[in-house]
Amino acid sequence: MVDLLTLTLEQQVPVQMQGESAGFTWQWLGEGLLQCTPKTSYVKTMVLSAGIHGNETAPIELLSQIIHDLFTERLVLAVRVLFVLGNPEAIRHGARYLENDMNRMFCGAYQNLIQDQETERAAHLEQVTTQFFEQSQPQAQRYHYDLHTAIRASLLPVFALFPYQTHAYDEFLIQSLKAADLDALVYHNAAGKTFTHFTAEKFQAASSTLELGKAKPFGANDLAEFASTDLMLRAVLADQALPARLKGPIRQFKVVDSVLKQSDDFQLNLSADAPNFSTFQKGELIATQQAGNYVAHDQQVWILFPNPNVKTGLRAGLILKEIK
Ligand SMILES: [Zn+2]
């Protein structure tokens, strides 16, 4: 039994680094990293990550419970999986990150920052992920679910983002996100520096970033809120039928623009606690700054991740349009 979360919180090395369970072999690959390979052949190989932002504890607890159930044989493993707790030091501090947001560091972007333990961790995660996919059976389809919770409330409470990619979006991935009762899917329009951009671009993995509600400290989560995602992930890991969707049709959006903060006087025309998916009608002011105001030029647009407090030069929000 490997209790990945406790080992990570206590900064411990397991007594045994690798071993065998009833249906799979496992290797502890370092802090917050556990690889499990079924003894039978498998058709999917997947990265399941959480804690890239250290204060997003519910998905970390969810992965921890899944690992426990694999070792106690309550859950049968039918796919190869790499469990990742992304930013261990931030997890121990209950912080989103220490110096820089790790989910802006992938695809080599860590090289442009002053080297510290977070840039080293991002580089290490790229290495470990590369090895994991390269050592998987070549015919196995590659997946990556990166689990997060959001900083702010959301009018569509649970949603997933797809990285921009030139290969087709994987139908099974989309079906699984619908089965997880997500409210919305959002398609990026440009390459980013997130963990899922990295796995999609480098390995043609079917990758998605899931935003599963609000960030709370360890112990304060009601995991029942995450039950649909939990059920979906367990079905995928066991290669069983996906659970039936309980909600109405999922809504789909594409990113059409980002609002850039170009000067210190930048202001968003939104209250500080405005939820994700707040809307603007054509002609409405979205942001003001010396460099020029940003006005909605489509009939209706939605804003995602509004944050006027980012550093100058960075993205202060994504503008979305609904795909009908
Ligand atoms: Zn996050």
C-alpha cells in the first residue's frame, strides 16, 4: 500500500519503492509520483494529476482515495496510470504556489523564470511524464486529466478546458467529461503553458483541465460534490461503462480573445467577486486602461478567470463565445 498523500504531506519516502498488488505492479517515482501498470494488456495509458495548485485539496483527496481503493482491490485497474501530486511544497503550505504559478510553466516555460524548486518540479514532471508515455505500450491511447478547483464562484459550477491542439479532440474524452456531469467544455484558441497543453502537444494525449468547484483546505471538502467526477474516473480506470449523465446537455464554448493587462491603471468592469461565466452584451465595457478600453464586440460574450491583479503584461481574463 502506498499512501501517496500522507507520504507527500510528511515528506517521507516509502519503505518499499516498488511492488506488486493483486492486479498491477507499481513504482513510487519520487515525491507525489506513483505509477501503476496492470498485469494484463491495456488500451489506455493516462496521467491523473492534482495539486499543480497546492491549495486545491479536493481533487488531491479524491486521487488519494482512488489509490487506496486500488491497493485494497475495491477498484480493479485496467489502464496504465501515473498519479501526480503536482506541487508538493505548495500542498504542504496550503498555498496555490510559492513563487510562480506552476500551471504557466510547462512546454519549457520554466526556463524563462528564475530557477527555484517550482521550476525544477515543472521540469521534473515533464521528464517523468515523458518517460511514462514512452514506456507505455505504443498502441495504447494516451489520456491526461488534470484536476483543479477554481478560486472564484462559477455560474457554470464545473467545467473542463481543452488545450489548443491541431489533432482532433478525442471522442472518449468528451464522452467521459459529459458522464462526469460537467456543465461546460471550453476550447482554447491558442497554445498555452499548462500541464495539459504539454501532454497534448508533446504526446498527442487526449488532455483536459477540470475545474471542479471551489478550493477549500484539507478536511473542509465535501467529496460528495465531486461524486460524478469520481465515478467517471473510476469507470475509466477500470475500463467499465461510463456512468449515465444526470444533467441536461453540456454547454460548449470557445476562447475568442484574452484581455491583457497592459498598464497599472487596468480595471475590469466587474465586481471583485464576480463569478466565472459572467456575461457582457455587445457594446458593454469589459476593461479600461490607458492603452485602450476593451469593449464586447459580439452579441454576447462570457468571461472566464477574470483577475485584474495579475502582473502587467499578463492575461486578466479569457473571453468566450458559446458554440451552438
Ligand atoms: Zn488550479
